[in-house]
Amino acid sequence: MILSVSRRTDIPAYYSAWFLNRLAEGFVLVPNPHNPRQLSRIPLSPETVDCIVFWTKNPAPMLDALPRIEAAGYPFYFQFTLTPYGPRTEPGLPPKEELVRAFWALSRRLGPKRVVWRYDPVMVDGRYPTAWHLERFEALCNALEGAAERCVFSFVDPYRHTGGAYREMTRSECLDVAGGFGEIAARHGFSLFTCAETIDLSAFGIGHAACIDPELVGGILGCPVKAAKDPGQRPACGCCESVDIGAYNTCPGGCAYCYATTGQAAALRCAAAHDPAAPMLTGWPRGGERISDRAARSLKAAQTTLY
């Protein structure tokens, strides 16, 4: 089983203590996003977890715990989102200089293969024209060169709850950004990929990413991984199957483009009431919930490799 921690919220930044407690107790309860009274009990022993994929905009609160996680027998890698947007768009984040330092600290600890840089999402409008993105992408490539091997980006998806603040980019805008990004990434040694995009950008040296990537997981484990495409993701998503232990509307970061938080007030209340000892990210069962044991199977093939 590959554990996703988490597409739905930033656990490394805000809920590290809770996650460490879940590993220590060996299980987590995860509510069904469509029916919170249905809970899945997911085993978290090293025997059942093949690999952990952490998703974060700020790994600093978890950095000191990483040796403990690794020593306990849990392989992992990070998807680290680092964009050039300011506090108006990403109000909950530290200054970018601090995040660049955190990126390097993470890379020095894990190696550049296990830290994937995400420039995500790309938004083009009056505040953020194409030229602005190319300039900022170049600056971040300069700052992160050698700290990661892969960079993943996507074009913004406007959501109803963002109130029309962001529009869908035109094909011409996408091509202009991609062409510039492709040239810049190549100069700085980054392999460049899109996330969940149908547009073909191969002419610019840009591939389609599998962010939860069986090849990357297999390389970390030293053996092949046999995993099906995740049926719960969008058709253009290349990710393989995983189990996500997060919950929507729990991230207090306040990013204006966020798909996982539809009400910031609710997310702030959840964060304020959070109990690191609880079996769920959102607290304790109140009684009457239906709890089902989630089957966990290893995705590792028997053959070892020298990757």
C-alpha cells in the first residue's frame, strides 16, 4: 500500500505530531469524504505501508522527525510545492527564502530523487502575466538547482468556491508558459512534467507526470512495484493507486486557489480544535459511525533490483 499524506491537506506543515502518533499506534481512521459517518480503519505498520508520499508547502515542522520515520522502516518521498506567489495568494506560508532553505534541508537529508518540486498551479492574469512566471520560474530554478531532479506544474483549474478569482488559461497562454518553462528547466537540469493535464507539451521536452509514481517508488524500495492507475483521480491524472489519510477543509493555510478547502473558517476551526492524540485528523468518533477495516496489500513485486 502506498500512503498519500495528503492531497487533501498539508499534514507535514500542520499535523506532524498527529501523524507520528498514528504511526506509533499503527492505524488511522479516515472518514469517507462523501459520508463522514463511514470510517475506514487503515493499518499503518511498516509491513503494510510500502511507501509514504508526503505533499506539502512547508516541510519544516516535520524535518526533525524524518530520521525516526525512516528508522521505523517507512520509505518515503516528498512532493514539495514552492511557487513565487505572495501572501495575498498564499497567506499562510513563511517567506520564500525560508522555504528555499527548507527545500535544501530536505534535499540534503533525502537526496534530490526523493524531493519533487511542484510549481503548481500556474495562473496567468493581470497580476501574473506570462513574463512574470518566466522570470520567477528562472529565479526558483536558480535557487533550487541540484536540490531536485523533477519539476511538476499544472495550469490553474477555476473552482466555484474561489468565486471566479481565477480564470481558465487559453491554449496560447499554456503554450507560451510551457515553451519558456521547457527552455529554463533544461538549462538548470530539471526534468519537467505536467500534472493531470491533457495538453501535449512534448515539443518542449515536457512529459505527463505520475505524482504517485510506481517507478519512483520502486527505485526507492529497490524492487519493482505493480500498481494500477488510481480510479479515484481525474482521467488525466497519471498517479497509481494509493490510500489518502487526510481530510478536506482542514488546511488553515488559506491559499486562494485551493481545491481542498471550500471554507477557510471551517478549516481554521478544525485546526484550532485539533487533537494530536485523536485517531482521525478531524478528531474522535462520536458514536454511531460505521467503521470498516481497509484491506491493505503490498504492491511490491518479488524481484529486487540494484536501482
